[in-house]
Amino acid sequence: MSVEKSLKERSGNGCELCNSNDNLNIYSVPPVAERTVDKSIFACANCIEQMDNADKVNANHWRSLNECMWSEVPAVQVMAWRMLNRLRSEGWPADLLENLYLDDDTLKWAKADGDGEDGTGAEKHKDSNGNILQSGDTVTLIKNLDVKGANFTAKRGTAVRNISLVSDNIGHIEGKVNGQQIVILTEFVKKSG
């Protein structure tokens, strides 16, 4: 049986990531180049374009990962893991990633393409939920914080807009609360939006 015929049968003739029935093709999951049933998925042109071009990714299109991440097919699991990592800053993908289990070999394959890393190996500033923080983000305080030297308490639920990252400490960010620039521990904030 040909690879295409096997993939059509396995997928029910639909995209294994979003269930679309339009413009389906064989997609060999990198870094593997050969087209084998075990190392390929059947995917629509829309998914393929977004997997191959990070600037074309539409986060809402990937809400289907909530279902396909439970596939028993390792190649589908790998692409679900990679896309969830690429979209982690959206919030909901980070929650799904916490529930996604990949065996050691499948996880090694998923990481082989560099997804889930920034390429530098550098640690990132992360909020209390593990979401990556960037300069300019808005965060919300998750507990009351006594601000030393300013004689006030920053209340839980306070939004801190346009944060800046402390470059030499991934556990610290800076932002204005009550008109005063303060240093805040990342473990006490959650990313907004």
C-alpha cells in the first residue's frame, strides 16, 4: 500500500491536525525527509503553510490542537507539541502543553527541530503560569505585595502595564504601580491578554 493511501486511511481522508478535507498533502515531519507512514502526517495546505512559515501562523486556526494532541500517532503528537510551543504566548496553548504527554523518543523528535527553544539556550522571564514575558507586556499581580521603601501595598489584581525585563535576573521585572517604578518577582504576576 502506498504512503498516501495509508495516510488517507489512517486519517479518514482529513487533515490530521484540523480535520479539514481540502487540499490534503503528505507532510514529512522534520527533521525526517523521507515520506514514510510513521514519519509523515496527512495535512491540509493551510496547516502546512503555517507549520513552515512562522509569520503566517493564525492562532485561532490551531484551536483544533485541543483534540489532535491526543492522537496515538507519534508524528501527529510531534506537530501538535511544536505548534503549541510556537503559540505558547497566547495563553491557552501553555495550558494544553501542561496536559500533553509524549514518551521520551517522541519528545526528542519534537525538540529536534528547535521548537520550544529560542535558539540561544537562554532562560526566559516567565510568569507564575510559565508564560513567557516580554518587554511591553501587561501583567496582573496575583497577591498583595508590600513595596519596600515606598510605604504602600500593591494590591492583588493590579494591572502593571508596559513592563520591562531585568536583564540579569529572569525572576525580576520592573513596572509602575501607583506612579512608582518598582521591581516585581515574576512568580507573583500573570500575563494579561
